[in-house]
Amino acid sequence: MTRRALVIGGSLGGLIAAHLLRSTGWDAVVFERNDEELASRGVGLGTHPQLIGVLKRAGIDFDESMGITPTRAVCLDRNGKIIVERPTARTLSGWSRLYQALLDALPARSYRLGKRLTRVVQDADGATAFFADGTSERGDFLVGADGIRSAVRAQFLPDVQPRYAGYVAWRSVLDEADVPVELWREMVDLYAFCLPEGEQLISYAVPGCDNDTAVGHRAYNIVWYRPVDRDTLTDICTDAQGRHHAAGIPPPLIRRDVVERIKAAARASIAPQVAEIFARSAPFFQPIYDLASPQMVFGRAVLAGDAAFVARPHAGAGTTKAALDAACLADSIRHARDGSGHGNLDRGLERYQRMQLPFGKALVELNRAEGAYLSAQIKPKAERTAEELHRDIGAVVNAHIGRSDQVGAMVAAHGLDVHVNAPV
């Protein structure tokens, strides 16, 4: 009899988990709380070899058409002059490109929309998920892959909450057709940094509308980290009707005066090439948080991806971490066999936690260290350390272009290579 897994959360982590569990014989069904597919959400996405390896295991043949690979990492000063330059070969893709590929490869019956989880009830033999629409589903176990505001984590770890890092990420994407031709030619091959005092901006080309990487159909992605104290965060998360959005304001509700101020700040403080693209776009922002769960397995319910650990985005490894969680979960269950050759699910889930818990903690700490300079900007200068007052621009660029090697070393140190390369 086919065993059944309930996957709560239909973003990349949940989709990858479903594919890998299905490849080992499980009937994995994904339940997404939103009423519509998520393809229009998300923007640029950095990839690492570990993510590409897991995607291939999930049946997604990641090739050059899935992203864009800039040849140079540069830092541009306030006047647009290159002050640091390094070779790079990291592939930058689009969140929706990977989402659509994973969704298309999943049977339609295995992806359910409009399923907002309200509670989980479990016993020794499995777990039952109850949804806001009055329905319920039974499975042998349940995977909470429902992100930073996880309903699964809220039930089992109600006191574990995301911690605000002291800064936000302003983001924008502009279609290639809307970028002046000469400006596009200058920027398309660059992984470009702007590093005003106390801030950090990264920009690069990504797949465009309909996930297209063809010439003329690409897009340009900007991520701009800016320190924001809590009072200011409250203000910019309040819409024109005076409603405060504590969990993050939807992009269409950001007030016009807030957008006008950030565009003016762009023209005043970052390279004119990047400021021009930013000013032509419709920017939005995301408050930066991190979170580390002390536990990932609760009987027949487990946490994965951002539901378990939220790392600040500096390593660009959030999706990679979710993919490694999914691979480790599938492999741990597959490898945990009893004397009769049947899978021992509880033993497999215990192994999953033993492997992924320290890796998740290490990734969160790495990104906290990377973001410490930005977090410190909301403190008085007299209270900052030397590292919080000054930074080495070359070191920032070098750290980013060597990120895949650093993530790979962490994977190897935690014994996870086998989960990337293991056969399905």
C-alpha cells in the first residue's frame, strides 16, 4: 500500500519535497493556502551547485536556459565608476522560473490551492491536517514547508518567532524592453554592487516575463538593503488608509510618498546606472528577519525550509537550504529500514532532524554575521564595533562570488553531500 505524505506549503521547498518523496514511492500531496498559483511572486534567485543537483534529482533538468550567468562582479561607486572587479560565473535565475518547472512536473491532483491549515492532529500512525474550508486530510506524516509565518511551526513552537534584523530589502525588477538599450548593454554582463555607507545593493539580469531568457525578453533585478529602525518600519508598513501591516505590506499598498522617497534616495546615493533602472521600476520592500528552530521533528510532523530556519538572504542560499532539507528528508526515510526491509518512518524522521538541525543553525549564524554591519547601523556610532563602523569593499565582493564554495564547504562539513548526489 502506498504511503502518503502531506506537504503544507506550495512554494519551492514544498514542491521539491513532494517531488523527491514521490520519487521514492510516496504519494506526496501539496496543500497551498493561497487561492491562486504563485508564479507571479518572487523575483531574482541565485543558484548554487547543491540546488541544481537537488533539482535534477527532482526531475528538473537545470541548464543555461534556466538563468543568466554574468561574467564580472563589480562594485560601482557613487559616480558609476568601477572600483572593484572580479570574474564570476554564478547563474542567476528567477524564482518563478523554478516554481513553474516544478509545478508543471507535478500531477495536478497533487497540488491543492486554497488550503489554509488550521491545526494538525497526530497519533502513532500518522497525522491529520485540518483546513479552514472545513476539510481534512490524513497522511502517514506531515511536512511543514509553509515559510516564515508557518502555521505548523506556530502550533508546535508557538514561542519561536522571526527576529527583525534592523534593515529592509528594497527590491525591483524591470523588463529589458524598459531599460535604455545602451544601459542594458553596459549592465547585462555585470553582477553589480553599490555600497553606500551603511547600505548594500546587488543587481543583476534575470529571466523576464514568462521566465524568458532570450535577448530582448530578460529583466533586471535589484536588491537594496537599507537600515530601518522600528518606528520607521511601522510607518512604511502603514498604507494610505492608515492600516498597519505588521507581517509586511503588500507591494500595491506601499504609499506613494514612501516610493517617491526611496527613488530620490537612489538618485542621491547609488551609481547612476543602477539608479536609472530603479527609478523606472515599481519598487517594493521586505523587512529582513531570521529565525532558528530548536527542533524540527514533532512525532509525525516535521519542519522544512523557512518554516524551520530563516536565514538572512546574504548567502542567497534559502532555496538551496530548502532543497537540501527535502533531499535529506527523502533519503533519511528511504535509508531507515527495519529487519524486514520495510521503512521505519520514525527512525528516518529522527535522522533527518539529526542531520539538518545543525546545518540550519550554522546557515542562520553565517548570514547573521554577514548582515551584522547592516544591523549595526541603527545603533549610535559610539556603540558600534570597529567592524560595524568600517568594511572592506573588496572583501564584500569576494565573499559573494565565493559563496557557492562556502555553501559547499558547509554542506560537506555537515555530511550532506550524499543527499545532493544520491540516486533516486
